[in-house]
Amino acid sequence: MFALLITGSCFAAAPEPFSDTHKPVLHGRHWVAITGKPLGATAGARMFERGGNAVDAACAMLAAVCTMYDDVSWGGETQALIYDPLT
């Protein structure tokens, strides 16, 4: 009986196989605005379309998401990759 429990626990701990998320590949020529919430990404895209930079878009996305979802706040929620070819 003990041997069956040990053998069963070894097979139960196997990792799950890779699964495809079926999400489309995204490409951008000049900018990309991506969030977990579509309305947040729209706010970032609009900021870029109005001539804003990556920091402006990140602030717009965070502001939009913070007003719609109570589990997100200004503290520690912004991740931004900013590339400036001049630096």
C-alpha cells in the first residue's frame, strides 16, 4: 500500500505540457501599447497618436486601468521598457 502511494505521488507531480495560448503575434513599427486590459491599451495608443512618448502612454494606461479596476493602484504597477536611440 505504501509503495502505491509513493508511486502515485511521483506521477502526480509531473509538469503540465506546453499549451499554446492562441493569442495573435503583435508587431509595431513605431510604438506598442500593451496591457492586460483592452481599455488601458487603448488609452496608451491614443496618447501615442496624439504625439506623446512612452512615459506619457504608460501614465495614460495606468490611469485608465486604475479608474476601472479596484485591484490595481498607482503603487508599483508600472512596468515600462523605454528605448531611446540617442542614449
